[in-house]
Amino acid sequence: MPIYKAPVEDVSFLLNDVFQIDRYDNLPGFSDAPADVREAILGEAAKLSEEVLQPLNRVGDLEGCTRHDDGRVTTPKGFKEAFKQVAEGGWLGLSVPTEYGGQGLPGALTQAVNEFQCSANMAFAMYGGLTMGATAALMVHGKPEQKSMFVPKMVAGEWTGTMNLTEPQCGTDLGLLRTKAVKQADGSYKISGTKIFISAGEHDLAENIIHLVLARIEGAPSGIKGVSLFVVPKVLVNADGSLGQRNGVSCGSIEHKMGIHANSTCVMNYDSATGWLIGEENKGMQGMFVMMNEARLGVAVQGLAQSEVAYQNAVAYARERLQGRALSGVKAPDKPADPIIVHPDVRRTLLTIRAFNEAARAMVVWTALKGDVAHRSSDPKDRQAADDHMGLMTPVMKSMLTDAGFANAVQAQQMYGGHGYIAEHGMEQFVRDARIAMIYEGANGVQALDLVGRKLPRDGGRAAMSFFGEVAGFAKEHGADEAMKPYVAPLSAALGHLQQATTWLMQNALTRPDNAGAAASDYLHLFGLVTLAYMWARMVKVARDKIASAGATPYLTSKLVTGRFFMERMLPETSVHLARIQTGCATTMELAADAF
Ligand SMILES: Cc1cc2nc3c(=O)[nH]c(=O)nc-3n(C[C@H](O)[C@H](O)[C@H](O)COP(=O)(O)OP(=O)(O)OC[C@H]3O[C@@H](n4cnc5c(N)ncnc54)[C@H](O)[C@@H]3O)c2cc1C
């Protein structure tokens, strides 16, 4: 049975010390979460994840979801009760404005809680995660009556939400979608078509499911410019808020898939279902982008979460599993062999995962705080800077954290040898569950194109220039400090690689766009490595200051060591990415399609 302990101390270090959340007290909702309240929330979230959600992870994987002949879908044993507990505990609405029944607390807290829940049970956490993505889109683009009708019930967990984009012939290229919307005399629309791969499309956790659906209004332009967004409830809602008739939407089947078995992945059939427009006609992507950006950060957290839980189990196993003797001499003479954690290659593997997890968690908290500023600050300049950061970092985090999340789950599985491959220890489930995060919410290769093609050049490169300036400023401020040199010097070198890669793209991508396409994934990973390194440098600076003022603790000392490991053993990959980028697209594009 896998173990899981929520990393509360690490989250508190990030919130309290590294990013000093108390500095944001002028933002609405922040003063309601002083240190003691945050500690209590994180403690309770940890308990819920460790004691309620984690024990259901294996049950969910084995049992999966079941579709019945009448189209109903039931979730695995225990899920209904656990969802009720999550909903009644107010966890879904932690950061939703109080006017919609939420608690209005910082989004950074919500992301920390998300990590705990996804580590404990990713398939379960998706039901709530999608609901919150749908409420975000409704809150930004919904009409007042749509907001008041749907959002409070969704925040309370009485109803859940979904996002319906994908169709058999259209995934990445949503301009190909065929689902049709026909305007009715009363202003509503009749929606017809088939959506596939819809997460949480049908289940038994809530009495209603609010589908956000992309469709093309009759006569609208072809391509992405003719796509609109609709809200389509599973059960129609009467004017007084009570539930009325069943709408014309049903689950045709559920997918049998590699992982996240406990999350129902549904084919959804819309058969003249009644829906209402969200936002303006033909501007559906604007509303959907709110949901997708929310969901992309959520998916990034899934990558980190699987990496973290896999790491914790791998460490526990490596401490116990006895094989061979340490190269430097016997370490456990009373035992027939040493625990495998003595072997350098095992330690290399574990540290690689750990050094990623801690910096990735910092990246999540940092970006979530920027999200809070972007949504809540009264200063337009602060809002714009935070929004720039979010735009730039969303594709980086989605891809970097999920690529590493999967790779790390595999590495953690490797620590178990053959025992990782069999189901008993749960390691293969982490690998299977982590895999989807690289695919959905925009496949990772497409995220890289978004970074290079859209986010980087946007507003004359303002967001990237601001990030480069911030990192360079940190390096300048702390570069002369002898103790910080092992961190700052590699960070500066890596930033130099990123700047060279950016210049290369500026000089070579416009004349030949395939140069940008062939460079995109390397560029994204180079960007991600520099960001993780910056997170490490900031964490180390704070850890050193705390050690100087209050003395060393094992937690703080390990930050210094793990940070050095990152700089020495992981960051040098930036030069490989730069070298690949600078070769251009020639060999990538040379072979004709039929020569592959
Ligand atoms: C378990 C599961 C849950 C899902 N949940 C949902 C959901 O809730 N709602 C929903 O709407 N969808 C959902 N999806 C669908 C998912 O978002 C899509 O599968 C994904 O966006 C990719 O689309 P596709 O499968 O059609 O692949 P395609 O778009 O056909 O892409 C295939 C490959 O080609 C690459 N590619 C495509 N276009 C380009 C390009 N222009 N440049 C470079 N590379 C390109 C992609 O990176 C990918 O590797 C889910 C899928 C799964 C498997």
C-alpha cells in the first residue's frame, strides 16, 4: 500500500518565507488568511488527503467507473462519500469570491491544497478541479443570471462542471469542430453533436452536471472564428433554482484507458440539448481560455503531485530494501546487505526527483500568487505585470511539470526494481496516472508552440524581458556573496543560454517558421530549467538567512544541498537545449513524409 504525507512544511516555507504572502495583505481575502489560519487549513487539507482520499486511490484504479445501460455512470466505492466530505468542507470554494458562496482566500492556498489532493488521488481530484475551471469561465464571461444560477451550486459541490471541446475529428485544432447550435425564439440554443474524451462527463457524485460546450452557431464562419461557448446543464434548472426536466445530453460510453480509471472519460451525445450562450457569439474561445488556463495550471500541479507521491514511496523503499554493499564500505554490518539508499546511482535518482519537486512547488506557489495579483489587485500596473507572468508561465509549467512528472514517476518506479513493475506496490499506477497530464489540456508539443509563437513575442516580448530582468537583477544583487556563488553563477550561465536562444529565435524564426517549430520543445525546457534554477536560488537565499538568524535545521540544510545538486547535475542541460535549438530545422524537415 503506497504512503503519502502532504508536504505542509515545504508549502509553509514557500508561503511564509520565500514569497512572504503577508506582503500581499492589501489584496482582498488575504488578511482573512493570516499564518495561523493558513497553518490550520493546510493541516486539515493534509489530513483529508492522507486519510480519506489516498486510501481510495487504489480502489478507484481497480474498480474504475461503470456505465449502466440507461447511461448512468457510477464511480468507485467510497467516492460519493469522499466527494460529499470535500464539498461540505468548503474545499471546492476555498478561493472563490464570498458572494458566490466561496471563502475568497488566496489562490496560492488552493493550489497547495490541489497538490495534496492530486498526490493522494488524482482521478478523484479531477471532479472538483473541472468544476472549479467551469465556475471560473462562468464568473468571467457568464451573464449575471447564469452566474447566480450555476456558480453557488457548483461551489457547494451540489453540481459539478465539465469542459467539452474535443470531437472525434478535432482535438488540438478546435477550428474543425462540428457540434451545431441553433438559435431558438426564446434566446436559448439547441445543441447537437458528439463530444469525446469528456472528463467527469457523467457520474453519480452530484445531482446535476453543468457542461460548458464549444459549438458552431448555424451560419457562423468556419474555423476557430465561428466557435461559441454554451452552458448546457444535464438537468434543466427552473427559474426558482429547483431541478426540472432531463436535458438532451447523455453519456454514450466511457473509455477504457491507461490510467485515472476512477475518473469517467465519456463520449457525450448532445441531441437538441438546450443551452445558453456564454459571452458573445463566435467568441467562444475567450471564455474557454479562462477555463483552459485555469485547467492548465491544475494539470501542471498534477505532474508535480504524481512526482511527489512517487518520490515519497521510492525513498521509503530505498531505505528498507537491502541489496549489495556501499562502494565506500559496509554501512549496515548487522544486516545481510546495505539499504539501496547508500548507492550513488539510487541517490542520484532520488535527488533528481526531489530537486525538481521542491523547485516546481515553488514555481506553482509563485505563479498562483501572481494569479491572485492579476485577479485582485486594484493597481492596473501590478495587474498587467502579473498577467504577463501568468501568460508566459502557463505553457512552461503545463509542459515542464507534466513531462518531468511522468519521467519522475518512471524513475521512482525504477527504484523498486521488478517490484515497481508489478501492481502490488502502486508504483505502476503513478506512472499510468501521470501519463495523461502530458496529453490533455493541449498536448505538450503544442504548449511549446504557444510559448514560442504567441507568449514570447506578445507585446514586443514584454513578459519575457521582465522575467529575464528579474533573474538578472537577483544574480546581480547576490552574485558577490561567496556563499551564494555556487547557486548564482550557474543561474547566470543558464540565463545567458536562454537569452542566446531567444535572440536566435528572433533572428531565425520569422524567415523560416519551421525553425521556431523545431526549437519549441527545447526552448520550453530551457525556459523551465532557468525558472526552476531561479526558484532554487531564491529558496537557498531564504534558507541561508534563516540559518544565520535562527540556526540550522535538517529541513533548511537539505535545501542548500538539494539546491546545489540541481545547479550541478540538472541545470547543465540548458547548454544541450541551446545547442539543439541553434542547429535549426534543416535535418528535422528534410525527409519527405513517405521516407519515415
Ligand atoms: C483521459 C482523457 C481526458 C480528457 N479530458 C478532456 C475533457 O475533459 N474535455 C475535452 O474537451 N477534451 C478532453 N480530452 C481530450 C484532450 O484534450 C485531447 O486528446 C488533446 O487535446 C489532444 O487532441 P487529440 O487527441 O485530438 O490529438 P491531436 O490534436 O490529433 O494531436 C496528435 C499529436 O499531434 C500533435 N500536434 C497536433 N497539432 C499540432 C501542431 N499544430 N503542431 C505540432 N504538433 C501538433 C500533438 O501534440 C499530438 O502529439 C481528454 C483526453 C483524454 C485521453
